[in-house]
Amino acid sequence: MPETANTVDPRRWKALIFIALAQLMVVLDATIVNIALPSAQADLGITDANRQWVITAYALAFGGLLLFGGRVADLWGRKRTFIIGLIGFAAASALGGAAADQGMLLGARALQGVFGALLAPAALSLLAVTFTEARERAKAFGIFGAIAGGGGAVGLILGGVLTEYMNWRWTFFVNIPFAVVAATGAVLVIREPAEGRNPSRLDIPGVILATLGLVSLVYGFTRAESDGWLAGPTLGLFGAAAALLLTFVLVEAKVKAPLLPLRVVAERNRGGVYASLGLAIIGMFGLFLFLTYYLQIVKGYTPVVTGLAFLPMIVGMITGSTQIGARLMTRVRPRLLMAPGFVVAAAGMLVLTRIDLDTSYPALILPAFLLLGLGMGTAFMPAMSLATHGVQPRDAGVASAMVNTSQQVGGAIGTALLNTIAASATTAYATSHAAGAPSRQLLKLASMVHGYTTAIWWAVGILVLAAAIAFVFVNTGHQGGGSPVASSGEGAGTGADAEGTEAEVQVPVMVH
């Protein structure tokens, strides 16, 4: 169905600026604190045992409440939820920057996660309901995909600059101007379609089960990293997560107004997107962590130089997303962008398995970063668009939340899994090479590098698996016009089934 003139928001491109700014703030906050953490730990007297909670408190609140935040956006309205999320995130950031002790800092990080869980799905769903014309949607999601993919690396750069030249507290205070500008712009510019509101009651049992299940899952991976995969607390958390999430699925299949309508994730293409994105993030988050330590400890880079070293990856992501993905999305099937994109990223990761103690940045790390950026940018762009494409307006918030949930859980898994693999390989190498080592310091560095390269090999395999899932499961046609895509409603999946939902969806796409 062609889009009618009265459905086009004349201020949609201005709205994109503020939506993208809010998304950048949320994504970079996941990594900006990492570089500042040693300074904050020393300043506030945080113990080594508790320092992980500066990262974990944010991850647990954010990952655990994302589905709730997505449904709240559908119920309250995306614009209202977006603005509340921005204001709350700014207030939590101010509290973190002013923290006088570790309790205050950890509380601020948890609050950031709570409001981030409102903000992130509201931002993506606003984008989904604002841009419905195929070519404009491609451009808008190209920009959004580049920010979602490259924001973590931007956080490393900004964190290095602020920590080295100002103070660790500015890694929190910097969020305030972002939030104020985005909230002001949202009030003045963003207009949400009135028909997109979901009048259903909030599914309280679903909220409780999903939140507790996701928190148990994310915390389980965190404990696995520190305690081991077979430790009692780790296995207990994984068992609790499995039981809670299975119960959640059973409840959602029966309640009248579910928190997560199973039609959203059961649709083949969206399920493939969620799975492949989650796997890709597993590899990427581990890479950020290993390369940050490698560049600073092994190569001796300062925090600022370390951040700048990631800049080519950001350039690659922006290029892949806006110049390749956005230009081809309306002419090429999504799987023919996603699968090759993940393969190119895997090739970049493969190059990084060759790092050693005296690796040249221009000769090896730079081309690897460019390949990673180009590949991930090309794959992220159609994935972000397809994850919310064809969803009924009343489900746009929770569909957007699933994108963020797959990324957040993927990040937690990636950090824990690859860290464990790297630590085990490091210990094994140090033990087997202790006798012939010229010095303890050299042995320590060589062992670290061996651990990193071992984990990066696993990341290569994970990205190849992401490419395979994208190619097999994502079978929809290109998003360039034609018949409307099947909605998230019952019976989604064929062109014939979609005809009854045409007026409701208003998102043109060819159906495979």
C-alpha cells in the first residue's frame, strides 16, 4: 500500500536527530565507564570484589527491565516514555557524578539502567512508527544502526579523553547535556501517531517473570566469569533463569494482553534477527574488552590513544551502515546484507587472531578494525529495520525492546564467556611456558596475548554462526516497496495473510 501524504510527519528528520542523540547516550554509557573505572575505584575506595558491580548494576537493571520498558512505551505512549527516560537518565547520571561513596555510585548505575530500559525501546519504536516509507526508512535506520553499532567504541574514546584530561566524574556528567538537548527536541519536534497506543492492561505476572528471569540470566553469566561455570551459585542462577523464562513463555501464551506477544518473536524473520544480533554482540563486546587491555597493557597506549585507536572501526561502521546497508536495503534482500556483513566482520576478527607482543597497528590492527566496522555496519542496518518492520503499531515498543534485550544479554554472555575462555588459556600458557621464559614480565604479557587470541578465535566462530542464522532464517524480500509485510498479528507470514492488516501496518515491503 503506498503511503498517503497525510501520514508523513514533516518534522521527521529533525526528530531523527534527537532520537539518535538519545540512542548514542544509552549505547556509549555501556562502555564509557569502563575506562574511568580504575580512577573511580581509587577515588571512592571501592574494593576489588565490588568494582564489577559498577558495570553489573547497570547491566542487571537495563537487561532485566527492557521488556517492561518496551510495553510501557506501548501503553503510555512512546514520546512520553522517551522524555521520562531521558529526564530520569540525566538525574541518575548527575547522582553518579556526584557520588561520595561506592553505595551512591552503585545506586546511580542501577537507576541509569532502569531509565535506560525505558528510553532505549521507546527510541527505536519512535523511529519505527515515524519512518514508514521504504527509502526514508532505509536512510533513518542506516543512521540509527551506525550509532547502535559504533556507540560502544565512541564510549571508549570519550571515556579516555574525559578520564585523562578532566575527571572520571565527567563520564557521568557528560550525559546531562545529551539528555537535556534530546528531551527539549522531543517536546518540540517529535510527534507520535495517535493510533499507535496500546490500550491493554499491563501484564503484571509477565513483568515479574520476565524481569526476574532476565536478571537471573545476566547475573548468572556475571557469576560464571568470577566463580566458574560449574559453581553452585552459577548453576543455581542459570536453573532459576530457565525455570522463570519457561514459565514466562507459558503465561504469555495464555493471558489476554501479554507483556511479550509471542507473535512478535515467533515470526521467522524477526526471530532470526534477534538471534543473529545477539550472537554478533557476543563477539563484539568481548573484542572491545580484550583490545582495550591489549592496547593499554601490552602496547602501552594511554587511555586517549586507546580510544582513538578504535576510531577506524567507527568510521567503518558508519560507512557500512549509511553507504552500503542503507543504499542497498531497498534493492537487496536483508539476508544478502546481514550474512555477508557478519562474514566480513568475522574476517576482520580472524586477522586479529595474529596479534602478538610487537604487532604493528597500521599493518594489522587497522585493517582488521576497518573490516569489522564495515561488516557490522552493513549487517546492523537491515537488522535494526527488519526487527521492527511489519509489527503492528501497538507492538512496536516491545519489538524494539527485544532488539535491545538480545544485545544486552549478548553483551553479558560475551563478556563472561570470552573472558572465561581467555583466562583459562592465559593460565594454561603461563604454566606450560614458565620454564623457558626469559622474564616473568614477558611471560605474563605473552600469556595475556595468547588468552586474547584464543578467545578471538571463538568470536570468529560465533560471528560465522550469526551469518548462518541470518542467511537461513531471514527470508523476507527487500524493503523497497510492493505488498505490505505480514504484521505481528496472528497469521503473519504470507502475503495473503497480510492483506487483512494492510491498513494497520502501513509499512510497504515485498514478501518472500
